[in-house]
Amino acid sequence: MRRFLLSISILCITLLAAPAVRAQNTFPATEGEKVRYSVQIDFGKSYLSGIGIMAYVDGEVLGSVFNEFGVSALSFSYNPQKDKVKILSIIGKLNKWYIRGVVKKDMKKVIAVLKEGGTTYTNQKYHITYTFQQLKNDNPSTGSGQDENSKL
């Protein structure tokens, strides 16, 4: 009985420690790194969901969010030296100057949350929630997104 409780305790500690270790690598920090996310942006009565990809290329992080149909909903760049975000493109319904400004500020805060290992940022003023969950089997150091046994 004692051995069983000891093994259960070790298992629980291991499972609780594993997400903390993986959460440290939720943002591409060095040249060539890529990270994939499941993204959901909630706007109160509506939402946008899809796949997000961020890659560190030529001294800046390039990011894009695609919906389930493969349409690019949001593309942006982040310059870590200047700590600036630039919206490169945005889906038509959100392509208004006042919405672009809010999304730009929010993406800067989302990036800060991802750097700290978090996954969710909420804009309290406009009630917009951004959730970036790193996809399973994603290897941030190589960006391959595949484990050793995967054929795809």
C-alpha cells in the first residue's frame, strides 16, 4: 500500500511539473524557431478560431492566424528589439482603423503573455479574449511539429 501511494505521488508530481516546463517555450525566442497554436478570439457574441503559427525569421517574429477554411484572418510581425507589433493583414470584417488599433495593442500584450508562459489575454475594456494554446507534439526548438513516430 505504501509503495502504491509513493508511486501515485511521484506520478502526480511529474504530471504537474510537465506543463510548467513546456509552458516556458510557448513563444519563438531564437532564430529559426516555429511554434503552432490553436487560436480562439472571442468577441462577446461571436468568435474566430483556427490555427496560429509564429516563426522567428530575420530578427523578428512573424505570425499568422488561419481559420478552419484556410483563410488568413490575421497576419502580423513583432520586432523584439523595438517591442513593436505591425498588423500586416486582417480579415475584412475586422479591417477598420479603430479595430486594427485595438488588435495591434492586444497582440503586443498577447505576445507578452506568451513569453511568460501564459495562454490567455483578455481585453477588459472591449471584452475580447485571446487564447493561444500550443498544439500538442509541437517541438518549439525545431518547429517541426512532429514526434519521432509521426509519418505526416
